[in-house]
Amino acid sequence: MTVKRKRFIAGAVCPHCQSKDTLALWSDNDVESFICVKCGYTQQQTDGTNAEKRPLPEHIIGIFHPE
């Protein structure tokens, strides 16, 4: 069994109990998970690609090109 190292997220607030500095984050097989050590709330999110994070071309107002 492989043990994953958990890291606390400074300043993060639990979406369930609203406690600050109680969220621990870890990654396992490209799936990020976190848990609130106070109330036990957990959430998982798969790691998306950069293409998924880019805005749609119709949502871009303009691109800055410094000279």
C-alpha cells in the first residue's frame, strides 16, 4: 500500500463547516482530493489539461502585445 503525503492549504476555508486552515490536499493518479480535518468533508477533482482551462475565443476581448 502506498501512502500519499498530505499538505495543508494555508488560508483555505472549508466549504462545508467554514473552518479556516483545516483543509489537507493530496494527489493520487492525477486526481486531487482534499479533506477537512475538522468536519471530515472530502472533495475530489480530476486534473484537467491546459486546453480545458483556456477561455473560448468568443470570450476573449483582445490580446495585449507589448512593443
